[in-house]
Amino acid sequence: MQHMLFSDPIKLNAVRYKDREALSFNGLRFTYQDFNNRINQLSHALQSIGVKKGDKVAIMLMNCHQLFELIFACAKIGAVSVPVNSRFVSREIQHVVDDSEAVLLVVDSRFMGEITPSIEKYKTVKHFITVGSSEKVQYPEYEKLIADFSMEEPVPSSPLTELDTLTIMYTGGTTGYPKGAVRTHRSMYLVTLLFSIEFNISRLGKGLAAGPLYGAAALSISLPNLYVGNSLHILESFHPVEVLKALDEEKTTTTFLAPPMLEAIFSLPEEILRQYDVSSLQSIISVGAPLHTSTKEKVFNYFPTVDLNEFYGATELGGAANLFPEMQNDKDRSVGVPMLGMEIELRNDVREPVPAGEAGEFFVRGITLCDEYYKRPEANEESFDGEWLSLGDVGVQDEDGYYSIVDRKQDMILSGAINVYPAEIEGVLHEHPSVVDVAVIGVPDEKWGEVSLAVVVLRKGAEVSKEELIEFCQGKLAKYKIPQHVDFVDILPRSLQGKLLKFKIRENYVST
């Protein structure tokens, strides 16, 4: 029986495209044969220190070619890769490493300052490998470790099947500590194939990995390039000028850019924007937060030949819905229609489907869904309903079958027994020319139970009063939706995928 083993396409491409460039990073370039040889060397190195099928390998790296090598090497020997957010601090790192029961931690040597304080506390880690050397680091260094190992295909400690666990991908943690979504070889293989089809990531293109590869979005949108035999250019971290420079010099054709990344690009001075030739870019895939209309207009003005996909997805499954390029002019603030292999239902509080036009909680099922949350029976009980998984968002389906996100379920404000959805208020405040970012949360109120508070970031040099912003909402929102309180801050906490971390905002305004 043939299985969908995640690393098989790389082994195949080492034969059919052996001299074609697979990866480029910081001046280094690797052909598909080079790439597969290094994966095999790493596989043997991991086995030499005792890593076997089912063992968890935590990976805390900046974007780099070694990150891809680790994911595919783990896949070849049946180990389970566990990406760790490279922005995490000591306590958060320990949570993921302990929760996943990792036996090995591969870490950028620059992060050892966050690793060292917890090393004695790790429950299951037996080995450390560093990428990059430092006089302060006494652990094996990645390049030196793999150099002398065989380039032959490794043999796993026991046979692999497509239903074996490939990776545990931790959710963004928008409500607190992240949970690990258990993804199989089959699930991730299908995500890669489906994203290639849905986002038109086809042969003879060139990918740009500009977003954080520890996150499911940037990783999943990069992988199709490696399946179809494209070259993938990797930026160590996102910087708007580096993205433009890569488009100009590497002639990349497709990339993932979350809304905050796009805003960062369009915030550059006009003379910098005009300095680079970005005409190679054919496709932008955006996810993580809705694209505001003003941002979308900037996309089409600056990248006039680009196809824009705005999709709705989750770490637990890949993509659920997509607003395809040809739909961009028909629908605004929509996440589109279900993607290949996926079904969506909007349900009420007793988990019954709601009719079109009525708000309900997103439930999805499909061929790429995760198996479970790792070691979280309560979360599995709460979120899964047979084959269906709740995504925790509230949405509406219109008469044409298109879905829109109303808000996160836990972010909904109950004011005077009426549901108030912060995303609607945020959308209106974003229309104000002086507002660059905004988050609306519920705060306790003696009369109404909860009322809305708008936490606002103004454009540099702008001066707007609280009263002006409240007045701006008049006529655009029902009276009960208009924020009763406004506070100004310099920056809002967001994940690199653009998701507002409202639990962190609430900590400043709501005592628990």
C-alpha cells in the first residue's frame, strides 16, 4: 500500500529536479539534490543520538534552511517535529517543550539566554543541538554534527504510515497558553497539495518565505513550492524593505503576507517603495486577520498584476475558506467560500446549524483536520463534535454562500443582554484616517453588565480626542454598539500572523 509520507516529494524532486535550486538563504543556495542529501545526513545524525519513531523534536529557530531540513528529516525517520515560536521567552518555551514531551531541542544559539534558565527544569529533553556557534554554548553545533554522516536514505526504526503523527503545531495562544494540534503525514501532505491548487502555486514559480515559519500559515504556504519543484527564497525574519529587496533581486512570484506585514510595507516612504521592481510578484496569500478595505486598495495599486487570496484557516487544519482573486471585487470583508476538501457549518449555542444571514459559531470538518489537541482531553471535549471542530469564531453566511467573520466567540461583548461584536466596531474605527490600529474589548459596567472599550493606536503625529472618535461612530453603528470608553496606546499586542492578543489587552483593563 502506498502512503502519503510527507518527505517523499523531496526525495522524488532530488531525482527529477536534482540540479534545480530548492532553497536560498543568506547567500547560500541548495539544489534539490543538495537539500535531500542534507536531510538524509541530518536524519542519520538524529538517529545516532537516539531519536526514533514517535520521539518529539522541538525546533526553535529563526527562518532558515535548517528549519526545513529538520521538518523533513523528522518526517523521514518518523520523529515528530514541534515548532516553537522564536519570540517566546523562557517560561513559554518550557511550556511547549514539556507539554509536547520533546526529547531534543534544536535551538538558534542566539536564543540560549532564554533556554539556559530552564534547562534543569525540562522534564523530557535529553539532548540539545544549536544552529550557529557561540563561545558560551557547549552543545553540538548543527553543521558540525551532520557533516560526516551518510547521504543515503535513512531507515526509520519501524515502518511509517500516513496516519502517523508528523508534527505537533501549537496554536497562536490568543487566549492564553497554546495547545498542540496533532497533525499526521496525510494531513500535512494534503494541505500542501490543496494549497498548491487553491492558491495556484504552480511549477516554474519562485516562493518567498517572509513570515515566521514556526507558524502554520507561513510554513504551509511555503511548502507547496518544494512539492512542485520551485525555488524558495527565505528571509530570516520579516522586514518590509527586505521583502521588496527580495522581490527585486530574486524575482519571487508568490508569498504569504499577513495584514500587518502589508501595512508595514505601505508605511514605508514613497521614495523607498518606488526604488524596487516588484513586478515579478504574481500572488499574495493573506491570512490571520481581515484585510481592511484601505489596505486592499494599496495592494492593488502597488502590485497591479497580483492575484490576492484572503483565506480563513487555523493551525488545526490549514485552510477552511478562501476569497479567491476573481471574487475580490464582488465581496468585501469576506473570507470567501469553503476550500477543497472542507465543509463549514455555522451553529448556535446548542450546536444546531443556523440559517443564512444569522450569526453562528464556525464548525469545520475535512480531509486536513488535526487528530486532536495533544494531552488535552478537556479541550478535545469542548472543541470537537465527532468529525467537526469548532474554530471559536462567530460568522455569517450571506445569500450567495460567502462567509464573513463577525468575531471571536470569547471576544463577544454581552451588553444589556444584547450581543455586541467587537470586529464590527473595530471596522468602523479603522475608517477614521488617524487610526492605524484598534482593539475593542468588553469592560464591566454596573448598568449594562459590559460595555465596549476601544483601545486605539493613532498614526504618527495625529491628534484626536476620545470624544471625536465616539462622535465619528455616530450614524455608523447602533447606539448600543458605540464605544463608551476610548484609550490611546502606542502599540497593540499582536502575533506575527496579525492576530490581536486580546487576552493581553484585557489584563490591563479587567481585573480577574
